[in-house]
Amino acid sequence: MPLRLCESARSMATVTLDGVGKDHGKAQILGSLSFEIADGELLVLVGPSGCGKSTLLRCIAGLDELSRGRILVDGRDVTQAAPRDRDLAMVFQNYALYPHLTVRENLAFGLKMRKMPAAEIAQRVNDVALLLGLETLLERTPQKLSGGQCQRVAIGRALVRTPKAFLFDEPLSNLDAALRTQMRVELKRLHQRLGATMIYVTHDQVEAMTLADRIAVLRQGVLQQLGTPTELYERPNNLFVARFLGTPEINVVDGKELMQKQFMATLPDRAVKVGIRPESIHFVADGKPARVDLLEQLGWESLVHLDCDGVRLVARVSANAPTVGATVGFKIDDRALHYFDRDEKRL
Amino acid sequence: MKPSLAIRISIHALLLAACAITLYPVAWVVKTAVTPRQSFSPSPNPWPSTWSLSNFRDVLGTHQGATWLFGRQLLNSLLVSASVTIVGVVLACGAAYALSRFRFIGRDFSLRGFLLSQMFPGVVTAIPLYILLDHLQLLNSLAGLVLVYSTTAIPFCVFMLKGYFDSLPHELEEAVLLDGGTHFDAFFRVILPLSRPALAVTALFSFLTAWNEFILAATFMSRPASYTLPVAMQNYVGDFSTEWGHFAAGAVLVSLPVMLLFFALEKHLIGGLTEGAVKG
Amino acid sequence: MTLGLVLHLVVWHAYHGAEESAFEHATLAFETANPGVSVELVAVPFGAYSYKLEAAIPHGNGPDLFVGKSNGLQEWIDRGLIDAIDAEVDPSQFVSGTLPPLIHHQRLYGVPLAFKSVALFYRRDRITKPPRTTDELVAIAEREHAADRCGLAYEAASLSYHAAWLHGFGGRILDDNNQPALDSAEAARSIEFVRMLANRHLIAEEATGQLVTDLFNRGECAMAISGPWFLSDIEADVRFGVASLPIVSSTGKPAAPLSEIEALMLPARSKTHAAALNFALFLSGKDAARLRALEGRQTVATAATWQLDEIKNDPVLTAFYDQFKLAVPMSQSRALQASWEPGQRALRRVLRGDVDAKRALAGAQAEIVATLRPAPPPAAKLPFAISLFALGLALLWWRQRAQPEVAFRSQPVAYVYLAPAAVAMGVLVFVPFVVGAAMSLFDYDGVHATFVGWGNFGNILRARDTSLFSPLSFYFALLVTALWTVANVALHVAIGVALALLLRSPLLRLRGVYRALLIVPWAVPNYITALIWKGLFHKQFGAINALLKVCHLEPISWFAHFWTAFAANLATNVWLGFPFMMVVTLGALSRIPRELEEAAALDGASAWMRLRHIVLPLIRPALLPAVLIGAVWTFNMFNVVFLVSGGEPDGSTDILVSQAYRWAFQRGHQYGYAAAYAVLIFLLLVAQTAFGRRMSQKQAT
Ligand SMILES: Nc1ncnc2c1ncn2[C@@H]1O[C@H](COP(=O)(O)OP(=O)(O)O)[C@@H](O)[C@H]1O
Ligand SMILES: [Mg+2]
């Protein structure tokens, strides 16, 4: 049954941002963003809190007006269009379910607004309920739902309309860790199944990495990098992106210090900072000696905090974790080093 | 968390005391109403020594020719008060929504204007108001009265409702907009249904504004059959002497519908519907 | 006669009870005798009567005829509200003395219906022969007092009642030139006499009309001074007689009450004068007058009626007739109207023992003169216009400075929502406001307007009419009003919130019942409950003093001191106002999720800390508008102050609005002056809210 939904949901579209900018009074919230989200792509917008992710999403949805630039959906300029005419669906961080309506009515609301025949509405609501496992909750009001259930309803409300694209604003941030992981998987599966265009906002890099086809990293309203998760992880454009993606965070060490303390022999010109991913530190018997400062056991792998001559590094090792206080030898995989210049740009 | 017995008993004791103080003066109204005399004696004991319905009979039985005046005036009062409630709340809803949700030129000015309108004492505006109604051909009509009372009720309703709307999350309306609705859909299908407690308070307030007023009604209306109840009741108060029995019986009768209204609205007053509107 | 030719007359009156039904029956008789005319009687509540006449007649919406009193005559003529009667009226038709008060500049302005003056009522079960002199009266009262009753009850503090003694002692309110003459030695002696009665507990304390009725009916006083209207208040089982007021023993002159004539008057601009006059003459005719006398117990002005046996043999009516012969007609002058309030104040002060009679009367005299002071001089328009323009510019500059324009995209759909309310408010509030505010620039009595520019404001702000520290000065009233507003709002909120918190628990039994009972004060019309509160605070008979006595505390003379009178007003208004705050708070409370408080409780917060840090901040946004508007209403809360303390003592508890009201209606219709008060009140409130807003903004940041 849900198949029909999937098929009808294939009215997908590209979303194009062309020099999009937004000011609040004198403060610039979004600089000038230009990029395209391809048909069927799941783009994750990621960045620290307050960097303008929600603002951008709301601009795309038409809830906020742009100060500059254009937005195109499927090639059509919708910059001046009302939200209802853009045919996009949005899932809010706090869900924004209509508290006075039952789940069924919540799901049906958007369809009613679009004057769909009652029979078709019922059909679609049932399909979505089945898809999201909401069948038994249809007659309840949102007060009587758990957080995860509310979340599902909020997603359902977007799905049922089969819009051109889906916008998610930190939809999982109000859920507990276990539920978040579970929902994340479900969302990913949903996306694979529907093949829908989605823009997904989060400040959680794990979510970004696991979900995204492509990631856009935003900082103070300016796009830092856009690419696949692997691209971003392996070739971050700047220190900010490097730091933002990956747990534990990338080790950043002053280049001069490394040279002085003879971690490495050469340093490229203009390199000021060096990034070392935790997994590119390997323990070898004849390596540089370091003292184990702290140990974080994660089961199948461990994070080892090292202190080597005053330089602090975190290493990720999958087995044979040393004991705290012990001295171990390590070596850094040269090819995995990231060099950044004075402006924190990648070299 | 169920409070302990001692706490519950002290809550009841406090509430009973409050009720006693509240009802003590009202007991005289009742006492005066059921005592078959026209005088009024404030003695410490509020319990009536005699009981009679004669005052109620007199007040209820007023006639002018074949017209049952009391019935007619009750109808007028109900019509006026109900209309004021509707007009006041409806107009105020719109204004409050605009003030709460939109940015527009004159917003600040309007918001202040509503408050300012309550600040000019009625002592000197009543006669200009009379002249105005005369020009608008609204003297002697219930519609005129409805308009005048509405202007007293609206500012309060606007303030109350704006405060309430402000506290509703914007995302609710934005969800409607994305769902393909307009601002009007958001307003009528989501915001208003959610505002029942505030609407109930403002409705009660508007109703009472109109229900108890007599000076303007007596000035603007010139037919006993078009009087509202308070005007008719005020007729028992003379220059030198007052028919207290009749007046009190009238006061009791006038208060009854208000109590009924309160009972009807009380469920909504204490609604709590928005709990869980948004999580987090 | 066809229906189309039926002439319709509308007659306004403020009668109620027996007088009203007698009036109706007389009218029916007229309609039977004149099939071509139908008459509609409209009873207008007394409280709105003159107001309504003044509003309706100048705009041609008045009645064809109305019942008015002789003492308002000059005012009404000046304001062009009534027309003279052009037809010949035979003076011998009326009881002598009933026509002159209706004549102004040799023209007759009303057809007299009845005369009204007070006389002495006495209970036959107490007194066989009414006192003929004040000495006899004192003796009887002493006897009654010995039996733990009071001898005489009347509104001793009212100048209109006191006038009888005043005349008996040889004094007058106004001299022959209608100038105030209260500061005479005779007047002082008359007040000393009443003070003697009060000191010896021979008269009821703080008597109001309602208390006099009650005492007389219950037999707690043997004598009362009142007018014909009192007849309908006396209960059927009370045997009583009426006699002329006694002769003042020390002067040998009779105590002569004031009298006024009730007459049918012709409103200006009505086109039915002839027919209306016809009706008036019928009602003052012998048969109609007989009906009014017998059924309505009116002391009719028709001479022939008094020849009828059934009237002649009526001891009560004839007693009033005899008293009328001795009475002093009330002056038509507006000086008399301006005398009531200061006179009453002087009487109260003396009765309380605050000052001696001479000083009190001198004060009253000065107040009357001040009220009647000449208007500010007419002002030239040009300087005024220039000053107004400058003021406007200054204001504009200030606003410009205070609020630099913020550019934003306007959302026009807002106007669709806002327009209906804004238009209604704009028309019905803004227009009267502008007219009212414009009035403040004139010396305006309802008809004649002289432009005086800022004159009224100057007089108020320089406290020209009174000393700066007198309770009548603007600044004193301002202080009282500020105190009044703050105290009320604080108590409204505190009590309202406290009760709402108590009522909040969903587990509480009878919650709905409590809630319903606690809003009763809001539901009952406040006119009656305010008077009940006044009764509760009565010194001699009030429940509150009775309660104090039970607790072995001294009874308090509530309205004799500023703070107690203020407290009485406050108690009444708090009682009236807390249900509103309670309901608002209940609504706000219902929106606070329980979990929030429970979480705090788990965090170890005490009940008080939860209230202070969680509940109160959360209901604050909902309460704020209610408090803001509530403050404005309280600032302008006229009813309670007027009905409960009435400004007592010495006008000190009057707030700004009740002062404005007194200038408009009790001190010779100085509308311009009252309007200037209103404008000042308005400006004060604007300043107050602006200030309050700045404060709350500061707090927020
Ligand atoms: N109405 C507003 N006026 C001024 N600044 C705003 C407004 N709304 C948001 N901002 C600012 O815009 C920035 C971006 O906000 P937002 O898009 O909500 O960030 P996030 O990336 O956390 O979703 C923030 O610094 C915030 O302070
Ligand atoms: Mg956000």
C-alpha cells in the first residue's frame, strides 16, 4: 500500500539558491549563499547553533523574506511566492502539531487545505500512518503522545502531502539518544524509499555524516564547504569544517611546535596549524614516546589521550588499549595530515 | 502529587473564609430582596427574618399596556450584551492577532491607542458621544448601545488576547502556511480554537460591561420598551427615596444570568488546551 | 377620528412607586377625555435625568413635556432648554406660592404639579402631641434617648435639610442678591444647635435617607424630618403623624424648610407646545390633581383640590400644606447649587467636632465664592495657536529623538484584521475625545462658550481656587489618586492570584462551587453593593463596628478620618475587583504545565520558591495587560469613591475623576473646567504608562 505513496511522491524537484542573503536590521544573518540541491538528494545543513540554519530553511520555505538573492524550486523562481505556493513541507524542531486536533486531523489538515476529496485524504492518511506505524494513534491528540510519536506525526504531516521537497529543522534534537539513533535510521530508510529531495538542518555532525548525500557547513551565515560526507571529512576546506566533523574532534596542533618537538621533519610553506585525525595516530613500539593521560573505553574501540612533551593528542585505537600512566610509542600517518594557513584555510 | 490532609483542610478553610467575606455584603442584597418591604437595614445579621417573593413578583410583573416590560427589557439586555460580546470579541480578536503577529506601519500607535482610549474620563465625553450617535442615527437603537459598549470592551479584549496570542508558538501558524493554508486559515482553524481560555475571559468581560451599565443606556434610550434591565432597575432609585426591596430583587435577577454564563464558560476558562502544543 | 390624526405626546418623568402609578392613571384619564391624543410616559432613572435632558433637548430629541423642578429653572432657561408658557394661566388656580418659583423675568416656565418641602414625621406610638418648639423637641428626644432610642433622625449633614434650622435662627443661604451668605452669626448658631443635638445623642449619627427610613420604621427613632416622598417608605403598620417643624425657641421664629415646585415644563424646540400645554393643564386640573394627591400622596399645587373634603380631612397632606405656607422657596440661582457641597462639608466638620461653627462656615463661604469665581478672561486666539504649535513641534521633535525609524517590510494583511476594531474605536472614542478635549479650552456651561485658551489649566495647576494643601486642590487629589491606584491594583493582584492558586488544584473538591461563589461581586451590579458597603461602615449601625464591639474594641467613625475613609473605599473596591484578577489568573495558571513545577519540586525547590521563580514569572505576561488596564480603570473609578465615602472627610478621599465630576455637575456646570481636569487625568495616565513601560523594559534587559 505505501508504495502508491512512494510513487506519487515522485514529483520531486531541485532547489536552487542564488545569492540568498538575509539581514535583521543591521545584522547580517545570512551572507550570500548559492548552491543547488539536486532532485532526490538529501542535503544536510550543519553548523553550530545560531549560525543561521533555521533562517535559511525558513527563507526557503517562504516563512521569512529574503533580503537578497533568489530561490528557485524546480527552475521556477519562488522568491516572492507565498509558502503555500511553493509546495514544500517542513518539520519543525518543536513539531508544531495542532494541539486541538487528533493525529488523524493533524495529518489530514494540509490535504484539506488543498481541497482534496475526502476519500483520497482518508486513503493517504492511512497510507502514511501505516508507513510510520501510527495506525493505533490516529484518534489521539498530541498531548497524549510521547516525544517520538509526536515526531512521527510531524513527519507524517509532511509526507502525506507529497511536496516537491522536505525541509527538516533539527527534527531529532528533542529526542533522547536511543530514540534519536533509531529515528535517524528510519529517516534514512524513508529517504531511500521515497527518493525525495530533502533539506535537513542539524547541529549534530553524527546526524549529518550518517544521513547526508551531501553536507553544507554553515558558519555565521557563510557557507564553508559543500560536499559529500567523505569529501568533507577527508578534505575539509578549513579548520572550522575539520573541527566540526568527526568525533572525537580532530587534533589541532601548532605547526611550529610540532617542528620544534620533532614530530615531523618538514612543514609545508605557510602552514600554521596542523590537523591530525585521531584515527591516523598509530601505536608502534619504536614510535615517539608519550604518556597515556586518560582512557575512554567505547567497547570495540578506545580513545586514548596522550601527552607527548606537552602536546596533547587524542588517538582512536581499536584494540590493545594501553593502561593509564603507561608510556607508549606512537607514529602519525603522514598522508592523513591536514595543513592550514594563517587564515585557517586548507593548504 | 496529592497534598496532605492538613494542607487540604487549610485550603478549604481559607476558601471558605474568602467565600464568607465575599458573600457577606451580597447576603444583604438577598435579604433586602426577600423582605417584603422597601427599606434597607444594614444590621450585622444578614439572615432574613421574613421571606416573601412579593418584591420579585412586582419587579417581574411590570407592564406597559400589553407589553410585558420586564421580559422585554430582559430581552434587550440579553440582545445588547450578547451582541457586545460577539462584536467586542470578534473585533478584538482580529485586532489582537494583527498586533501580535504582524509588523506594519502604525502598529505601535494602534497598540497605544487602545490603551489610551481608556484613559479619558467619561465625565466629559458622554455628551459628545450623544451628539455623535444622534448624527449616526443610532440614538434609541440597541445597535448604538452595542457599538458604544463595544468600544469599552474592545481595548481590554485586545490586550488580553494579544497577550495570549503572543504566548502561542509561531510555528503553529507557519505549519498552516506550509500546509497550504492562508493567514486566515491559521487564525480561524488554529489560533482561535487554541485561545478558548482567553476568549472565555474576554467574553465574560464584554458581557458584564454591557450587562450592568445604566447611565449611557438611560441617556441614549428613550422608550421603556427599549430600556435595558439596569435602567429599569435604576428607576426604583429616586431623588429622595429608593424602593430598596424592588431594587434588590432586580439586582438578584440581573445577576442570575451572569452566574449562569460563568458556569457555562468556566470549563473553558480553566481550559489548559495548549499544554503540549509544542514539546521541548 | 382616524389613526393618522392621533397626536402623540412623549412625557419624561423620574417618578417611581405610587407617584408613578398615580401619574399614569391621571394620564389615562386625559387620554379618555382627549381621544385625539396619545401620551407616552417615559420613566427616566433619576441618576440620568438631568443629564439626559441636557443631552437630548438641544438636539431636538427631547420629549414634548417633562417634569422638572423649580430650582433648576434658571440654569435651564440660560441654557435654552425650556420655553416659556405663552398661554394665559390663572394664578388663582394654584396654591399661592407655587407660581413665583416658576417665573423668570415675568414669564412663566412651568405648570406646577406639586410642592415639596420637608416636615416633621412622628410615630404616634411614641408621641401623642408633636413638639411645637425646639425646647419641646429636645425634651422629647431626651426622653427617647433615656429609653435607649434616638429622638430624631434626619440628614443632619445635608444643607437642604439644615436650611430649616438656618432659617429658624434667622440665617440664610443666599442674600437678596443671590450672593452666598453662609458666614453669618445666625448660621453659626443654627449649626451650634444641631451640634448640641448630636453631642447629646438626640439625633442619629451619619444619617442617610435610607437609614432614616429604617430607624423610623423600626421604631428606633420617634421623629424624622423628611418630605412627602417619605410617605411611601413608611411601612403599613406604623402609625404616624406629620406636623410643621417646631418654632426655634431662642428666636421665636419657625424652622422654615426650603421648598421647591415640581412642574411640567416645555422643552425648547418641541413643536407640540399647544397640545403639551393642554395635557399639563389637565394634569394640574382638579380631577387629575385629586388622583395624584390620593393615590400618589402628592402635595399637589392645585388650589381647588385642597377644598375637597377627602383632602381637607387628610391630616398628613394638610400638614404638608401648612408647612409649605411657612417654607422658603428655593432660589433658582446657580449660587444655591454651588452651596450644597461646601455647606454639607461645613456641617459634617462641625458635627464631627473638628472645628467650631464659625470657622467651618467661613470656610464654606470661601469655597462657594471660589466655585462661583469669574471665568478666566477670554484669551486671544493667536498667542494660543502659537503656543499650541510650539508644543506640537516640541512633541514631534521629542518623539523623533526617542524613536529613530526602523525600516521594515510592512505586512498589509494586518490592516484587514485591525481595521474593524480601529474604525469603531476611532469614531466612537476619538471623536468624543477630541470634542471633550477641545472643551477644556473654553469656559463652557453647556450653552455659552468663551474661549479661554490655557486659562482653565492655569487655574487648576496654580491651585488658584483653593490653597495648595487643601483637599480640593488638584495636587492633593492627585496624591490621593496615586495612592488609591497603587493600593487597589496591588491588593487586586495579590488577592486574585492567591485565590486562584488555592483554586488551582484539580484534586480540590467543590472547586467549581468556590469559583462560582467567588466571582459573585463581579456579577452583582456595583451600585447596590457599594451602598451596602457604605452601610457596613456606618458608625452607629454598621456591621463592622458591631463586630468591633463584639471584640471589645472601640467603634470607629470610619468616614471621619482620612485613612479610615480611604480604607473603607479601598475595601469596597478590592472586594469589587479581585474576582476579575482571579479569573484572569486562573486562565493563565491553567497554561502552566504541571511538569514544570514538579520538576522544580524534585530539584528541591520549596513551595514558595516554586511560586516565586516558576509560577509568577510564567503568569506575568498574561497578568500584565490586565494590570495595566486595571490600573487605568482604578485611576478613573468614580462609582466607589462617590458612593462609599463621597469624598469624606472634607473631600479628602475624592480622586481626580470625582473632582472632575463635581466640577461638571455639582459646582455650577463648569464643563470647561471639568474637561481640563479630564485632559490632565489623561496626560497623567499617558505619562504613567509610558513610565511604567520604560521601567519594565529596563527590568527586562
Ligand atoms: N528576529 C530576529 N531578529 C534579529 N536576529 C535574529 C532574529 N531571528 C534570528 N536572529 C539571529 O539570527 C541568527 C541565526 O538564527 P537561527 O537561524 O535560528 O540559527 P540556528 O542556526 O541555530 O537555527 C542568530 O544569531 C539569531 O540571533
Ligand atoms: Mg535553529
